[in-house]
Amino acid sequence: MMPRRRFTRAILTKSFEELRLRAISARLLALAFIQLLLIAVHPSIASAYSPYHEDLGPVVGGSIGFGIGDAGTSGFDGARGPGLGGGLRIGYVVAPGFDFGVERIMWASGALTDETWALEVTAASVTWFPWGRGSYIKVGGGLGSIVHTVDSGSGTIKDSDGGLGVLLAAGYEVKAGRKLCVGPQVDFGHGEIHDGRSMNFTNLTVTMKWYF
């Protein structure tokens, strides 16, 4: 049963949390739009797009940023709201502007508290550069999972669950060095957990990729 103190606090702060989430969502979308607009209209940035995705071979990458997640569970601290976002990926360019890979994207909250949530999607994915320049889109499917950890005086309690997961992403990359590319990426993860719950998160990240 939910503790009375936590239940009361959840009721009193519900309206405030909804307003805060809407404000954060609007800022994320505005920031992503501004980044993509600058890339599109600034000649020096547009001309520096990465041509490496046209060369066949391995590619590895990682990303870090922030986002908004919803674990599909009410009444718990950190189960819904802002948090850290990121991901890891390994793939192979099989044709110019087209690569297959395996990756994990995630969102986490409560890193500095005694109650943490981690939402993850681990999937096989396809990345496509439809215009042959720096813009790309990505889609994948695999496993979605929720990990809930609580540190108490008597020890650590960890609960996890999983189900079908999907990911979608879009971004832009520019050259930052020999075979190194960086750029903004917006990714979305969704999971249908087997007990009837669903979770989702949206991240705005800075991505780095190395082409070999």
C-alpha cells in the first residue's frame, strides 16, 4: 500500500507537475527546432555535413543529453518528468547513406536520490540519410524495459520488467575530425510491458559517431 505521506503529496502536486511537464516539453521541442533551423540555414554548417556515411564499414557512437520520461506508474517519485538521456550504438554501413545496427537508448531520473527509474529500449535499428547529406532518420524494434531501484536503510530493492520496445530518431551530423561526426539528435522510445503498462520517453541529445 502507498504510504499516506506520499499519497497526499502526489495529490497536492499533481497540477504543478502537469504544468511543469508541459513547459519542459515545449522547451525541448523549441530547442530541437532551433538547432535544426540553424543547421539548415547557416552555410558553414550545412557545407560541413559528414560524407562518412557514404563509405561502407563499421560505425560506433554514443549520445548524451536530457529528456522527459513516463514509466506508466503513478504515485512514485521520479516515475514521470525530466531526467538524463543517452544511448550507445554499433552498426555497419551496408550502402551509401544506409546502415544497420544494434543500439540502446535510455532515460533515467533520480540519479542523486534514493529512488531511481531507468527506461530503456534495446533494438535492432536502421539509419537512413534520405537526402544524401547530414540529415538522417532512424527506426528500430526490440526490447523495452523499466528498472526501478530504491535504496533503504536495510538494503537496495530493485524491480525490473520488460516487453516489446520500439525507437524512432531524427538528427543531423557534421564533421568534427577524421572519421568523427557530431550533431543533435531527438529520439523517442516506447515499451509495451507485459503486465499491461506502457512506458515512453523523448530525449534531446548530442551524438558522436566514429566511422571506420
